[in-house]
Amino acid sequence: MSKEYKPLHFIGSPIEVQFDKEPLHKKRLPCPDRFIWDEKLFHVEDKIGEWHDYSRSGHMTHNMRPANMSKALRRGSWGVGRFYFRVQTVNGQIFDLYYDRAPKDASDRVGSWYLYREMKKTEDG
């Protein structure tokens, strides 16, 4: 039997994250240890999975030469992409959250964290 996860519901809300140890790099962040959503604190018990999406959207899809684009899709480029984490909280809930590397504006050049969706574990086999 393999474990699979299916979306329970979409959330799409900004969250505040906390780390036990401050990350070294502001644009390549690890999975947080805690996050605050809807004024509630959620402690991450386990990181179930992690993946990256370095694709470009909108006007950014055409501003790069093809050779550079293939490298950027593998490694990312400044301000483009998302780091996704599937986590299980101490209370047993499973969430997908992500760090969007796009800067907020010229004066605040860090990205933002979002709670993407709540997941449900299913058994297939």
C-alpha cells in the first residue's frame, strides 16, 4: 500500500513562518518549524515532501534566451519561483505551504509565505 495525498480544500492565504534556527539565505529558505495562520500557531511535526517550481509566468516567460531559460528552470533565477513544502502539524493536519520568491516591491526585496491547501491522506493499493 502506498500513501497518497489528495487536496481537502484550497486556502491560499498569506502566513507568518518561524524557524528555530535563522536561515542563512533569504531567497532559498528551508521548511519552517512553525507558522501562524488565522491567528493560530501550527507546529510542524514532520516535513513530508518538498519540491520547487522555477517556471516563469506572464511577461517573464519571454524575457530570456532559450539556453538561459533551460538553466533557470533547473536552478531558478532571482525573484522567480516557489519552494513548496508538504508538512504534518503536531495536531495531525497536513498542509502544503510555499515560499514565493517574488519580491513584494523595490523597497522590500524578500518573498512571501503562503498556506496553499490542506491535504488528506488516502491509502491506495
